[in-house]
Amino acid sequence: MSRSPSDPETLLTRLEWTVIRRLDGLLQGDYRTLFRGFGLDLADLREYQYHDDVRHIDWNVTARLQAPYVREFVEDREVSAWFLLDLSASVDFGSSDVRKKSVSTEFVAVLARLLTRHGNRIGAILYGDRVDAVIPARGGRRQVLHLMASLGKRPPVPKSAGTRLEDLLRAAIGIVPRRSLLFVVSDFVSEPGWDKPLAHLARRHEVVAVRLYDPLERALPDLGMVVIEDSETGEQMFVDTHDRGFRKRFAAAAARREALVRDAFATAGVDALELATDEDLAGAILRFADLRKRRTQLAAGGGLPKHLEAGRVVPVA
């Protein structure tokens, strides 16, 4: 089924009925791990009980009262989330009737609406062949529609422009002032150099790399003689996909690119979520929720759910 662009209100309403309603029934308590806040407020003091975390003992109060007391905290649930959106020429590719840009738009719409429904604010930085738009963080459904309209009215990027994802990430360092949740939504087809600013952002913010891809970018089927085009430069080449050796070399080159990108994510210490043009969006969001839950459990020193131990969700870091 085609996911072609439509007006923002129609598209968001469709997603609210087809994706967000479905997620409401499946995520349940996982909203807390999806959108946890970054601060803790002291709520109360009480006497220590068996199984309490000893790290929460207030030693000053304990010394005065001659009995162990622990601090209880309330989480600051408000999250400021920013979408760093790569809208370069390669993101406009799709081997069937769904392009990576459509997947990006729907993912952003769903996550933005889930965030704003829980009282959070969302903003965006848009990159085509340069950083050319910043949408300040605000809350509400109207903000989601504004972001979607901004994406829908953008003209195509010239294929000769090339992509410097580093420029988008470095711009975010100066634009996003306080600790936030950052979604870097890109296919990561770019000139090298973006790994260092990604690591810089991850030291200050919570960063999720949302990687867009089309299955044809990783393996070529046997289609005979075809013309392939570089989506960044527009350069075309006539190739024989019937040649098994050529298909193997293509797959090997794609695997090397995959390894480099995943190594960059791991080095930066960011979670990575991959979105394919032939994938169910709700399923991808649920994978993201599982990944966030795993990160929370690891940070707390707990064990993993059995389905995660089996390897169904494997974050890169």
C-alpha cells in the first residue's frame, strides 16, 4: 500500500487511527521507558526498609535521627524532544512505491504525537543540502501539524548537492540548549566526519539514531541488465545484475558500509533504530520501546526479559 504524502491533517488523522491507536493498546506501561524525563525532584524522606536502594540513604538525616532514612524522588516527566531530519537527495529514494522520506515523515509524526499527548514539547532542525530551517520546541497537536506541513512543502534537493550530515549535527550542538531527547533521522549516506559531532551530542543529550534504508540498498536481486543511479550525485551506471559475482560484490560493499555506520553508533554510545521502506511502522516503534526498556533495566542493574535475551532486540551499544 502506498504511503504517499497528503495534507498534514489527513495524514496525522490516518496515523492516529492506524498506528497510534494500535500502539496505545500494546505499549501500556512502556510509555514511561519511552519518554522518561531527565530530572528528579525530592518528594519525601522515610525510614529505610528491606530491599531499598542503599544509594538513596540520606546520611545526614540518618546521623541526626540515629536510624537509616532514604530519599524518595519524583521524576520530572517533561521531555523536550528534537528531530534532526536529514532530507537530502538520498532520502528521497525508494525501490517500490514507498520512499525513505515517507517513512521518515510518518515516524516523526507518530513519535511527535505520542510525545505531545503526554505533555512534552517537540522541535526540529531540517537539513537538505544545508541546515535551512529550525522549528522551536513547542507542545500540542498544532505543533505536530506545523512540523508535518514544513516537511511536506519542501522542494526536492538537487542530486549534485551531496550530504554533509556533520553540518546538521554540529548545528544541533548550538541550537539545542538544554538536555533533550534527540532523534537523528537519516539514512546516514553522507560524507565522512559525522561520527565525532554525534558522539559530542550523546555526551550531553539522549540520542537515538533512526536509520532509514531500502532493502535494495543492501542486496540486489537478479533483474538482468538495469540502470542504477547514485541518489546523491545523479550519476548513472548500466549493470548486469544477472552476474552473481557482481551481486556478491555489491552485497559485500553494503555490508562494509553497515559495519562502519554501526561502529560509529557504538562508539558514540547511541541507541539505533532501523526503519525499512517495507516495514510495519508500529512494529518498529514497539522495537524502540523494547530497546528503551532494556537500557533502563541495564542502567538499574537488572536482568533482561526473556525475549530480549533471545536476541530479538539488540541495540548497538
